[in-house]
Amino acid sequence: MKTYRWHLLFIFFFGFTSMVSAQTFLGYYARSNFLMAPPGTFQWGLVGFTNPAVLAGIRGFESRLAFSTEGSNQNTIRDWGLFTAAGHFGFDMVRRKIGDNHAMDYKVSLAGGNQAFAFGMGYGWSRANLRQLKSDRLFTSGVLIRPNRYLSVGAVGNFSLDRNRREGILDVGVRPLGNARLTLFADAALRSHQKLSQSGWSAGAVVRLVPGISAIGRYFDDHTFTAGLSLNLGRTGISSQANFSKEQNYSAGTYSLRAGGMLESIFPQILQKQNRYVPFNLKGRIDYLKHVFFEKNTHPFYRLLRNIQAASEDPRISVIALNLSSLHVLPEPAWEIREALKSARKKGKKILIFIEDADIQTYHLASVADWVVQDPEGILALQGYLMGRTYYKGTLKKLGIGFDEWRFFKYKSAEESLSRDNMSPADRAQRQAYVDDWYNLVKTDISASRHFPPQKFDDLINNKVIFTPDSAVQAGLVDTLARWPAINDVLEKLIHKKPKKLLPKRLLANELISDRWGRLPQIAIVYGLGICAMDRGIKARWLQRVFKKLEKSKNVKAVVFRVDSPGGGAMASDVVAEALKKCSQ
């Protein structure tokens, strides 16, 4: 009985080791014949199949469908692979054909990090109709280091989970010009039980011929080489690679179809007609900040300015359309938005602005447009500007409360509401100067945009004030009447071609994926909002901590401090000024 157990144990052990040894530990170059260049040097390689760390640089969805020919016969398919990634997660499959048999290799990968340093890991397994074709289960770990725009270093470790086999891979990319015009690369792979002199290697270059078209050449240690061409069509792309033997004979072809994020391409700019418009529905409030929850109708001010600039620079856009219905915006941000739209007009973009009911402030913003469209039942009110204040001296007197104003400067009139029952000459003078200045600005802007003399604007303010839609058209304040859902029809009549809508998130500046290596220099935007106080308003103590943190940050190269405050305490202002000064040093 004891001998029988030993026989069973021997048979089991021998059978298991035979099964394992029948499998294959595929090396780096055998697994990555679809690669045109090392994974860390050109377009995310095979999106995580070789080095999972590259997944950290992928935004949204990215995929490759690649296949190779059976020798020089272009009408056959030997191997094929599907490589996909969604965010930082990847799933890949490769079919390898050997004679009449085949094997399927699968891999799942995950990555994290940023543009300067990324890491990832993956697990691979295989299925085959013959065990001899089945490859080992693999655990893969990888890093991708890009300290600046000139250098990229990738390192990968492959570890067999079925036997004591390992492989290390190193790839290096250099961009002498600091951009994608020229990339020099080299890689090497060393397996366990190999000497350094036995390691495989390759070297080559990627040359960007024009935006969206790159040529790739790669030479291997066994004297074979490849030459390829990659063509990007925005969210899609195609590539072709020819493989040559050491005798310089064509041996096989590799082809790839790409779909995913927006990459630089010359063809959409040439082939797509400039008949797109970008809509901005500004219903709600424009503010500096937007909280994550419960602020659906809040539009971040800086993001809006960035999107207008992006639209003005996108060659596909011909019209920028804004819906100002139920818009709530302060005069100063409204003026900045108007200036951004004016800049877009200078770049050749047409501006269309839709209004329903509008006052003089909303109309000042709308008047910058080439076409002002109003709802057929809307009302336009040009009521001018007025400043005043409420005085409580009489009320306090009736309540038996006295108030003694400590006044140090002539125009410091904040406490006059409690100490006086009418406006002081100094306060009246400064408020009148402000109103006159703002009125003259609005009059000059509207008159210039609507092409009528300033005297006509004064007449409209003084004698008309309220305009029905028809009277607004007759006065030259509005160009046509329509409702926002019919804006496509309005645009078709104005530009004499059928327009196509392009959402702000699809603008090139928002969607185009940068091919720059390394981390971009960061600019911090800090807001000081409200009265100057230590723990409310601008929150001086909090701002002090913010500037101290920015002072120590190596990634932040500049700080923009935007203040929107009516004033307040000197101590809070001094605390912030001191922190800002230290940050600048």
C-alpha cells in the first residue's frame, strides 16, 4: 500500500511537471510584434499590453485592432490582437497562429500616476487547442518615468506564475527638440538564465513628418528591421509596418486600426468644412467657483472664458452661440466675457446671442454679437444706471439710539447710512463718477457694436426705455426674432448653410490629447472673495495656509491671485499680502 502511494505521487508529480514544461514562456519581442516602437515612446504602445504603466496617461477610451500577414502574402492574416483601455484599466487579447493551430493570450491591467511618474500591473493568461502552444500565466509590473519633455524611461518585469522564469525590459526614449518631431528610442529585454550579452535589443526613431503623420524605423539585434507609417485622423487612425529579414527581404506586414481620444491630425482641419457652431447655454449663475453638489446651474467663470477662447481657436468652428436666458452675472465678469467674445470676432468667428427678457447689463453683453436674437414675446429694458443707499439716522433717533461716526478720510463713507439722513457731497461725487464711467463704457460699446451714434443711445435711454421685440428690431437693437430651440434654422438663414452643433467639451483645446512628455508647469488660481476678514469673506487665515502650501510646491510655477472684495479690515489684508509676498520669493 505504501509503495502504491509513492507510485501515485510519482505519476502525479511527473505529469504535472510535464504539463508545465510543455507550456511556453514567451519573451518581450515574441509577444509584442505589433509594436512599432517601445511602449513608452510612441502613442501608449499597445495600451497596457506590454507596459501597464502607460495606461495612466490614457484619458477615456482607447483601442487598437492589429493584425499581421502570413509572410509576404498580403491576402492572409496570421496573428491578430485587440487592445483596449478605459481610463486606467486595460483588457487585451492576442491570437497567435502556429500552423493549423492557434493560442489566445489575454491580459488585464491597471495603472496609476501622473505625467511624470506612472506605475501599473497586469495579469496574463492563455488558452490554446494544444498545450504546447499555451503560454505561462504572467504577473507584470511596470513603471514609466518622464522627468521632463526630453526623456522617457520605461521598465517592465514579467514573472511566470507557472515556473521559475522572469524577464526584465527597459526602454528609453529621447526627444532632442523637446517635442514629438523627433524621438530616438532603444529597448532591451533580458530573461532569467541569460547573460547580459545574450539580451535582445532594438533601436530606432520616430519622425513626425507633419501633424498627424509619423514615420517609424526600428532595427533589431538579429539584423532584422521594420519600417512603418502612422496616420492619425483625430479620434481614429491607421498604421502600417513592413518587416524585413536580415537579408533585407520583405517578410511580413503588420497593420493597425486605432479608435479613441482626439490626437493631433491635419486631415480634419482640411477636410471638415467650417460650418460648426458651439452653443453655450448660460441659464443660471456665473460665479468664480462651483461646488460639486447642488449647483447644476452654476457656470464657473474661468472655465467659460477658457471655452470661448478654445472655440475661437478651433478651425472647425464658424459661430459661437450663447443663450443668455435667465442669466445672473455681475457687471465685471459680464464685461470680461464680452471682451473674450470680441477677441473671438477678431479671429474670424461669428457671434450669435439669444435673449428673452433683458436689462441694460444683459444687453451690453449681448450687443457684442454679430446677430442678436430675441424671443418673440420678450422685453428689452434699457433703464440706465442708478446708485443710491438707505439711511437709518431717523429710525435710530426714534428708537432712542445714537450713533457717533469716527471718520478719518473724506471719501470713506461706509458708516454714513447710520450717521446721516442724506448723501454727503463726497459720497455723491464718487458715486456719480462711478455711474458716469460705467454708463459711458456701456454707451461706447453698444454704439460701436450696433453701428449707431452715441447720441442715439442717449435718446433710447432717455425717451424709450422699454422695447417690445418688434420695436427692438426697428431700433436696430435686435436682428431677428426666434426661440432658442429653432437656433439651427436661424443660423442656416444667416450663414447660408446647414450648421452642425459641436459641444464645448468637444473643442480641440478641451479634447486634444497632448503628446508632451513630463508634467506641464502648473499655474495656481487663488480667489479672495468677500470682505477682508480673518475668518469670513476672503478668510485671511485660510489664504495664508494656501499661499504657504503653494510656496513649497515644486510643481506650481506661477500663482494668479484674483481679488473680488469691497474692502474690510487692515489686519486681514496685511496677513494675505505678507503671505503672497513670501510666496513670490
